[in-house]
Amino acid sequence: MGAQTGADAIEEGARQTRAMIRFVDPGKFVTRRYVSQGKEMNTGTYSDHEVTVRDGMPMRDHFTLETHGFMLGKNPSAVRDFHDKAQVDAVYEREVEEHIRQLTGASKVFARGWMIRTSADLSQRAQEKVEGYAHTGGIQPPAGEAHVDLNEATARRMAEMTYAQKCPDGPGFKRFLISSYWRTFSPPPQDVPLAVCDGRTSFGGEEKSNTLFIVDDFPSEEETVKPIPGEEQMMAASIFSHNPDMRWWYFSNMQADDVLFFKFFDSDHSVTWRCPHTAFRDSSFADANIRESIECRSVAFWE
């Protein structure tokens, strides 16, 4: 799919803000992402570019999953404390699965873990010694570069594995969608909201795979770029170099019952099938609050 040829008139009237978004630099180099408790780091080189980010909140119902790759919905949660891991595990993932079924008409939806992200200072948490760090159900900083969490190879492996685990006697599936279900639960306005890219405009620029490594301790700089056998079969994201054709949106002043639902990978390429995204610092509001958000990844299947 090529870049969008012309925006709807309603989109041209949106409030705009200028913001710095980080993109991976063009060129050939090792691209890996190392994550541990409270801290994440990338190899390679990245640069910040000033871009226009449009506020979609006043026209929230204009955006659709199949056209833009994202949408903003409403779904109050029964969870009263998102920092209560047991409550989130027991209640929230089932809420997400049911709402995604309603939104998409999928036959089956399976949650694949959640993460809280905050713009608060996590330096002390990052210094705490951990063993067997699992990159789910914790608290991490916002992701700071334009990316999609899964590249195509990773997405297809995840779908096949999930269906085999959850539906061993199922008839098979004709379509799958891996997505993020994102909610902020801190009061508005948030200082570091999430920007989402109109998926139709996400093509035509340079992009790379960024292999994910979950670690207890970060390796030395020398170790981070050494060859690793079988790396091409490991979980990896797609990261993007700056492309002026990309059209960025966010939703200001999100409330706790707002949910931003966007695509990582849709196997149906007749519709918009991915949505690059990133956190950014919003200078529109001088009194902005620290962001706290929860994201839940899921796989939906059409049998």
C-alpha cells in the first residue's frame, strides 16, 4: 500500500502540535533492543526529528481500524487498581479479549500479556537486581522511537504458536490480527502520550528489524553487536527511519475509559494492516500530568 494521496477535509482541520519523534538512522548497522526491569536500550543510532502531530480527539469517531490502522473506543474497566497485578491478570485480560471480539467480529481473541508504562522516574527500579526478568506484567518507561512491536516473520510465528496452544483441535484460521489495546489511567492531560501513524502512510521509507533481548543485566557495548546464531528466528520489531510522508496523530486528554486500539500486524493486507507508534513529549499543556498507561497485546483469529 502506498502513501495516502489526500487527507479527508476533516483531518486537515485538526489542531496540530510540533513534537520531536525519534527514528532509527538510515544505513547498515546492528539493531537490537535490550530490556530489563525499569530500563530499555537500543543498539545502532537514532535521531530526533521535528514532526507535526495532529490531535484526533475532537474527531475521535472519524478513525477506523481498517482505514487508519487505529481507532479510539470507550470501555470502562472493572479494575480499580492497575498496579494490582493479581486483579489485572484475573480481570483485565478477559475484558480486553471480549471488547476486541466486539470491535472486530473475530472468532477468537487471546490476550498475550500486558505492561504498565510511565513517564515517572524509574531509575531506582532499574538499579534493583532482578533474576529471571520477564518482560510482562511490570512497569517500564515509554517506548521512545517509531516502531511496530512485531515484524512480519515474528507476527506469523506468534499467530501459529498461539493458535496451536489455544485451539489444538480448531479448524484453522483464515485471518489473524495482532494488536495493542492501550489505556492511560493517569489524569489528563498526560505529559508523554502515544502518537500513532496512519498506517497508509507508513510505507516508502527505510525500515529495519530490531531483535528483542530480555535480560537481567545489560551486556557490554561490545557484546551487544556480536553475531548471534539464529537471530533471524528471534522475536523482532520493525523500526522506521524518518519519512516526511508519515502522518502522525494522538488523542489529547484521554480519560480512563478511553482505549486506543491499534494494529501490529493484520494478515489481511486488503485493509490497512499496521500502525507505527511511539511516545512523545507533548508541549501543548503546561500543566500536564505524569503518564501512567497499560497496554495489552492480543491475537485475534477468524476461523
